[in-house]
Amino acid sequence: MHTRVGSADSHLIGYRADVDGLRAIAVISVIAFHLSRSWLPGGYLGVDIFFVLSGYLITLILWREALKGQFSILRFYERRIRRIMPALLLLLFLPP
């Protein structure tokens, strides 16, 4: 049995444990900041780090697809929707 690791697009660039680890540190820093600002006063910078790393991965995927002549804007947005929609729906329908 094969366990899938990484995002839905990982097969396009190969799983990057180093980048995934950095993204995890960024998320943990934001959580620590929200729990108590005194724990990690600059923890909000984790948001910027997370977005830079995610942007790097997305750009790498798009670049490789374009080089292969396989880029599709519709497929790109479909993957983004499939990834984000479950969390968005859960958040929208959870009681406050």
C-alpha cells in the first residue's frame, strides 16, 4: 500500500520534505503567536514565509507544466479549488 505524502501537485515536482518542514515551522510560529504574543513576538512573519514557500512550489509546478506544453489554467484552478474548498466549507458551516 502506497501512502501519499505532500500536496495534490507533489507528483509534478516530487515531494519536498525540506519545504514541507519549513512550511510547518511557519504555521507553528503563527499558532504560537496567536496563543500568546509573548511566546513568539514575530510569529506573524510565518504567514509571509508560508506564502513565499507556497508561491515557490506553485511557480515550479507551473513552470514545469509550461515547459512540457501541458499547462492549463482551468486545471490549475481546479487543483486550487479541490485543495481549498473542503477547508473553506468546513469553516463556513461550523457554528461560531
